[in-house]
Amino acid sequence: MKKVFFILGIVILSLSACSTGTQVKRVDTDSKIDLSGYWNDVDVRIVCEALIKDCLSNQRVDQAIRAKGSTPMVIVGRFRNESSEQIDTAIISSTMETTIFNTGKLDFVAGGDVRDELRAERQDQQSNASAATMARLRNETGADYMLTGAVRTIVDRDGNKTVRTYYVTAEMASIETNQRIWMGQNNEIKKVVTQPKNRL
């Protein structure tokens, strides 16, 4: 009888050890999951969709496209994180860039680290590639406009309750004249986060 209880105890311990291990559940990418109340992928999707729609339907952007006579070139500048959280703003800027580019209304030239890598490769080819295949220097396509933006938060806290409101701004300005042709702001993301009260 003691043996049976001993074996049963080992089985129960084994099962309880297995149940406390890491569990992974795959979910649909459109699922709205908010665990902490901080900025997340759902917020990126909501903000980017709104800002892109606003940019592409803007009359001044349409006028700039018509005035150019060809597809205007845009470069992505800095999207600043001026919030109280750690937010990877590169996700916002790259999402906007990819979606706008794929509409065919605006073209983008490489900027930042990608541009530096391209320039380094082009310079390297001057010494190491054949004259027939090497990329020429001083032949980059200049950008007409720069896309920049920022994320800010307003945090209101009382006791165990916090309200977080996110303001995401984006703008496109002429590189030659500094004239803005589009400005957009989204403040649709507002969250009420209630923490459990501390029990003494």
C-alpha cells in the first residue's frame, strides 16, 4: 500500500512540475491583446492605419504629386520617442514607409544606416569591381520630402488607477524649402489601467 502511495505521489509531483512550465499559445495577428497597458502592436496598427489614410487622402499631398509631374521621393527621418515609455518608434516609421510605398503614390529613398551601407558598398566597388559593373558615385536620387514624427504620452494617475493617452504625430516637409505639405496627429489610444490594491 505504501508503494502505491509513493508512486502516486511521484506521478502527482511530475504532473504538477509539467503544468508550471512555459506555455505557448499561438493567436491570430489581428488579436487585440493588452497585458500590461503599455504601448503594443495593436496600438502601432491603429495609429499607422489612421496616419497613412490621412496622409494619402490629404489635398496638399495630392497637389505636391501633381506639381512634381512624377512620383515624389521621400526619405524617412527621425521618429522621436518623447513618451514616458520605451517605444521602438522605428516600427511606426517603417510601417508607414512600407504601406505608403506600396500604394505607388510616393517613392522612398534609403536613409539612415541603410544609406550608409549603400554608400560604403558603392565606395568599395570603386576599387574592387570592374569598370563595367561598378556603381557610379554622385548618382544618388535626391529626396523631395522628409517624413518625421514623434510619440508622446500623458499619464494621469490616482491611487491604483492610471490613464495613459498617446499622441502620435507625423509630418512631411520639403527638404529644399522646409515647407510642410502634410501634418497628422493621432490620439485614439487611451487606456485605463487598474492595478490590484496592495493588501496588508
